[in-house]
Amino acid sequence: KQEVTQIPAALSVPEGENLVLNCSFTDSAIYNLQWFRQDPGKGLTSLLLIQSSQREQTSGRLNASLDKSSGRSTLYIAASQPGDSATYLCAVEMDSNYQLIWGAGTKLIIKP
Amino acid sequence: NAGVTQTPKFQVLKTGQSMTLQCAQDMNHNSMYWYRQDPGMGLRLIYYSASEGTTDKGEVPNGYNVSRLNKREFSLRLESAAPSQTSVYFCASSLLAGGPNTQYFGPGTRLTVL
């Protein structure tokens, strides 16, 4: 059974720092991996989607990488800002399956 | 363009009561989903509808029923609420099911069952 883990559960860093969030999964037979952002009291917003054939995706200050063989993905945030404070979740889609398997998220706080 | 809307935003039920959570999307998406989110856990899929007229069970379907009323609307019903169903419920939609199709989420319904 696929399991998705995000460590740490919470992270606090000063504004301006570059940071990395981690996501690991136990079954490498994934179709894609996605990173989402969740703000308190709101729904989730998709940030980046990496298909299994890709190694990374970039959007603005965000860069997500995928290493299927090791079962790991990282989300790199450059020059962090207080507005980046949110919970970041990763989710994997298994081959031939519409269902996303989710990590519990990393709560990120950027201190001004 | 409201995206995905959910009603109600908050609800308190007593054990054994029933209720229906409503979800609608205005993006002409074919696929819709219902998730629950519990503290310290990732989202878990309850039911999904890959296209109008079809529904399928997800990871945690017990105690729930769904109806894909039309292409826009997908409702989730709790027939006899239990305290274990206290959670935040999210509806999502995507153009097509799976693959490179991004899911768009509603703001959630916070449900408490006493």
C-alpha cells in the first residue's frame, strides 16, 4: 500500500531564506506527483505537477524535483516571503488509478 | 467565475442525524471528488465521479453516499452521522480524471458530529 510521508510536520524560517520541503513515498510506481498549498480555512491550490517521466518542474520561485527510484520529491522555495506561510501537501497518483494518495503536510511559517 | 463552491461552510449534527453537503463547479469539468481531512492526516478520498453519470468508491466510502446530479453538481450525503465523521470535507473538480489534470478545490465544510 502506498504511503506518503512529509517531514518535518512544521518548519519556521526567517524571511529571505531559501528552503526545501520533503516528500517521500514507498511505492515508486507512480503516475505523477503534485504539490499543493493550503491556507487556513481555505481549500487547496495546486502548485506544481510532475509527471513520472519528468525530473522537475518550476513555477516562479518554486521548483519541485522528483526521484522515483528513491521515492522522494522536494519542493524548493527561493527567497521566502511571509506570504509563503501555509501548509504544503504533496500527493501521488498511482499508475492507472485516479486516486491521489496524500501526505499529511508541512506547516511552513516565514517570520518577517 | 466562482470555481468550486461548497455549502454549508460549517455544520453541527447530533449522532444519527442526516445531512447533505452540496458542491458545484462552473469550470465545465467532467470529474468531481469528495475528500475528508482529519488532523495530522492527509486527505482521503471518499467518492469520485470520473464523468457525469458515474460514481466510484474511494478509500473511505463507508457511511457516505453521493449523487452526481448533473455535470456541475456533486453532493455527499451522511445518512446517519457518527462522531467518527467529524472532519473537514473538501470537494474538488478536474477537467478529466487523473493524469496531468489538476484538481481545483472548494473552501471546505467543517462538520462536527456530537
